[in-house]
Amino acid sequence: MKNKYLYKYKKIESAIDLTRILDIINKKRIYLPKYSELNDPYESLMNIIHTGDAGSSLLFNAGERRDYVDDLFKQYGILSLTSNCRNPVMWTMYTDYYEGICIGFENLSSAKKVKYREENEKPEIINIEDPKFNQQSIVDTLMLKYDIWEYEDEYRIISNQKYLDVKDNIKFIIIGQKLNKQIKELIKDECIRNDIEVYETYINSTCNKIIIKKYGYEIELDGSEIKDDLVD
């Protein structure tokens, strides 16, 4: 992995969302959701796991699969990350229009780049009775997505643990500029207490790009260009 940092966008739409973010900051761990909790309906379906037992063809032709195949996938949790903290589409989709945060991680050596497949490419059919079939076949399937998602430049960590320990990996948090001021201050205070740097987004309307500034910045109208404070 060549990227210096990887990022996780998070919404704050409820008290539960805020509690989860504070848990990440204070306990230095992050929850790994199952494939069924993610937003892509094709998660776990990029390769077809065919069981070959009696009646399985009827399920296969109806677009269904055995429950125990689901159980194989549900052994794993997935942390979805990206290499880009200045993606306006992702700030819109995953932080509800700059009302959330983006967490910057470093040294996540176990993160691997998602492989993208053309949308019209048919899934590979893998027979569960094939001697080559193993747990890696499940993990490899979870590392595949259609290329309509390629703009996310996604990296993943797939693990059979419920939480990933990130105490040595959280470097900074970027706060969306439209987040409620009180919540901003709460997150900022918790970050400072945990030695985590804090930044904030700034939309430069003259060049239409996202600039990352240190939290609490003030724009000086002295004719100088507004510079990005995050070097990544």
C-alpha cells in the first residue's frame, strides 16, 4: 500500500452516531460491519458460491442461495476506507453534506485495494465442493466490487474480529464545516485529550475544491492564497 493515509468518512445523524465516533476516539477501536450492513446490494455476490446439493439448482435459478453460504460471509467484518479525504461526492454521501467527519489513519498495513469488475461482467461461479474452495475464496469475493464504485478508490480490511484496534493508527480527524458547532467542539476536545490532530473542511468557492484547514482557522483577507494545512 503506497498511500500515506487512509480515510473513513462518518455521518453524525443521531446521538448513536456521535456515541460511536466518541468510542472510536476514546477507545481507539472501530467496528467492522458485516457485508449485509453495507450500502452496496451486490456485496458478497461478486462471485457466486454454488453448493451443488439437492435442490440447490432451484435456488440458484431463482437467484437465491443457501443460508449456510450467508453464514460463511457473516464470519467476517469489513472496514471500508478510501485514499481521498477531499472527494466531494463522498463528503456528500457519507457525511450528509459536510455534517460529519473523516478520520485519517496511518500504517494500516493490512488494508488492501478493492478490485473493480466491469458492470457487465458475469460473476464467477465457485463450487463449494471444489478442492480449491476455502475461506480465502470468501475473503476474495468480499474484495470485489463493480466499477460504478471505482470513484471511491476503496481499500478494505477484512477480519473475523468485531472491532479493529486502531490505537496506533488514528492520526487526525477532519470535521465537516456544516457540523453543529457544539458537536464540533465536543469532538475537538475529545481529540485533543487523546492526542489526535483536528482539521476542518473549507470550500474554496473560487476554485471549487475542498481545502483542509486546522480547526479554528480564520481566513485573513490580505490577498494571499488560502493554503491547505494537511500534507498527505
